[in-house]
Amino acid sequence: MSVCILRPTLPAQTTSTSRAPKRRRIKHVTCNSSSSQPHVAVIGAGAAGLTAAYFAAESGVRVTLVEKTPEAGKKILISGGTRCNVLPGSVDPATDYFTESSASALRSIFSRWSLDDCRDWITDPNQVGIELAYEEETNKLFPTSNEAREVRDKLVSACRRRGVIFMPSTAIENLQPTHPDAPSSEVNSRKSRWECILVNSSCNGGGNSGGGHYSKTKLTADRIILATGGKSFPSLGTIGTGYEILTRLGHSLHVPYPALTPLLGNHPGGEKLPGLSVYNAELSIKQPKIASVGDNKSKSSGKAKNRSKTLTAERTALLLTHRGFSGPAAMDLSHCFSMAEERNEPAPKLLVSWIKGMDRKAWEHALTDFGGSGGVLVVNILKRQGVPARLADALCAQAGVVPGRKLPELRKEERIKLLEALSACELEVKGHEGYPKAEVTGGGVPLNELNCATMESKIAPGVHICGELCDVHGRIGGFNFYWAWCSGRLAGLGAAMGVVEE
């Protein structure tokens, strides 16, 4: 595998993250800003939250980073098979991301921090200081250590060096202006500060039920950055709390749904093909034309939108599992099924051309070329074109082609069905693995309810929103980390700039 190393010029120092205190009762504490230094509170210490905290503190404000679990960046630790695909090698927002919000708003956000500048921030030893390696075959950037823990630890260390105060094992329960009864004009003019009602847990990572000691804490800040994540991997504490808070504040939501999750279904020909990998398949979604107005409750969308009828996966690797389909190609399109399910809409069709670039005409030509051989078995023709042996048998079974059938013996109806199975095979999808296996959450706050330069809420000024809470998700390959870094940076800079201006 071709690897290009992006090396910092100075060694970077790794420090371990803070750990939750041992079993003890935490007293009720009110954390108000007693100094004249502006105060920004970041809720959620994932990739976006750590980035937001870093850039807010770098701008000179006091930053408190609240995290529900005992340690920061737990989702970073499991990403990329614990290798952590930090960034993609290249990016095109139009094809690498999905949003129901304005495409121009998405482009505006990404235009404010290029991929090269983001990579420089990560590799610069005076900033984060992670040595990266570029894998040309996959177009991905990984830490040269191949350790996700290094990424998490160095982000935490960079935040600590800038004075960020961590509050682990602390979950947010509510968020409101310090004077909730004040006139809306006063809140909208940013004169009001914000009060977080927090729940501290000394033993189970953030206020989930399950025993232990708890206490309520009030945290007052000039600006709030919400980076609580979506609903994917709920075992890590992400259960959608941020959505509930934002709804109470008046935001509309594009209904959240699991994204980048394995699909459930049956394999071609009724065969069981677990463990079979196809590396050059072309997957596409064919869905009915559906007119929608946001999530049918959105206050932010006044015009009906027609979703695209076809969507083709950018990646070509498909894995057939014991329960259905996985691999980048299937997972990149999985949101089409989960989104339809969440919104009670007709399910799309998942079609696959098993050899990319070979459409129906190409297969007709291939079968014709072999016709002169006379005794060639149909299944062997498929294998010679690159179809794996087990899959070739299954596709013949699906087309009704009996084992041992020679090409001249192929009936017209069998040929028609075989051509369809090879070039536009409909995979039987029965569902998906849901949030427990979803790498990210789709849907969320519409981008037109945010200031794209600062990620500040237009509904609740003084609150900035980043990461998975926003209606953006990318395909597999480091794109969701790039969104986290970009949106977190804008939120951190925006919050710091806003509070200083006030």
C-alpha cells in the first residue's frame, strides 16, 4: 500500500485524558463566571466539541468543556477500527455529504476552512501535532501510529494547554437564558447569558439510570456551544439529548435517522453468502419521487422538495454478511432506508451492477463473445468476467439457470433474467442495524436556522451548534471527521468572537 507521511517538524507531547472521580458523592456546586474574562461552555467532548473548545480557548476566552461520560472522545477511540480515519484525501461537498438543507449553506461552511488548512492544524506540533500518513489506495489520512487513542489524547492535551477546564461524568439536563422571563427582544439582542442545568454522576458516566450518586450543578456562561452528538452508538452515551434541548429552544428538526449502518436482507438466489466481498460493484438507490416539506413539521421550509430518484454510491466495496449487506458501498446508501422508515415513506430499491462499468449491453456483448465456444458453461463465463465463484452460482440460481447449463442451451427468459441479475440486481433489503451500529446520525438542525459563519443559532442567539446535531453527514472515509473539525472550529471562533464583541 502506498503511504505518504505528513510529519510535524517538532515532537508533540501526548497526555492522557482526565478520568472520572472515584465513587463518592459530589456536592451541589454553582459554577458561575466570577472573573471578568468572558466564559464559553461547550457541551459534549467528542470530535466537534474538542475542536470548538480548542478554538474558543485559543481566542482568549475561558472555556469549560462538559462531557457526559468519564472521558472525552470515546467515539474517536473506536473510529476506523481503532485506527481513526482523521481526514479524507480530497473532498467534494456535493458528492461526499448529504443534507436536506441548502446546498449553498453547506458549501459556505466548508469554504471557511480548506482541507489543507485543517490538515495543517492537525499536524502542526504547536497546535494538535499528530503525524499523519496518506493511503493512496483508499484516499484516507490516518495517524502514522494507527492509534485512535493518539488522536483523542493529543486533542485533549491541546485543549488543556490552552486552559480548557474539563467536567467529566456530567450530563446536561436543560438549557435556558439566565432570565427566562425576560422580553424576547432582550434575549435576541444577546444581552442574556445562558444557564445549563447539569447532572453530575461520580460512578456511571453522566447521569444515566443504573445507581450511583448524583447532584445538580448550574453552569452559567456567556455563550454555549452544543456538541452533544446524535444518537449513534448509544452505548457511548449519545442518546439524542441535544435534539430535545434544541426543540425546547424553538428549533425545528429534519427528523434524525441512523446513517452509515449495515443493512439487513437476503442474498441473491436465496443463497447464504456470508463473508463474500465484492470490490468492484456499483450500488445505486432507486426511490419514488417524494415531495416533502422538511420533516413535514419544519418551520424553516416553505417549499416542497423532490428528493433525487437515483443515488449512486461513490465507493465500490460491498460485503455480504450473515445478516445482510455491509461495506462502504452499502453503508453509504443505508440512510435512504432508515430515513424512509423514520418518516413512514415507501422504501427505496437497492440495485447492484456486480462489475462496475459493465451494464446490460456490456454483458450481452460478453455473452455473445463466448458464444462461439459452444461448450462453455454459463457460470464459467461469469467467473471469467470477475464475478466471484459463489456469487456466480447464486446469480445463475436467481435467474433460473440450472448448474451445468451451457451457453447455447440458455433459454431466452433465462438470458433476460441473467442479464438483469448481473447488471441491475435488486437486493432484498428488509431493514437496517439502526443506531447501535450506525457510525453517524443523519438529519438534525436545518442549516438555514444557523449562521453559517459562526454556527450560531438564529432561533436562540448565544447558542452555537456543531457536529452531528446539524443536518449534515458524510460518507465513509474521514468525511464526518472533517465536518466535525470544520463545524467545531466555526462554533468555537464564533462563540469567542461574539462574547468578546458583547
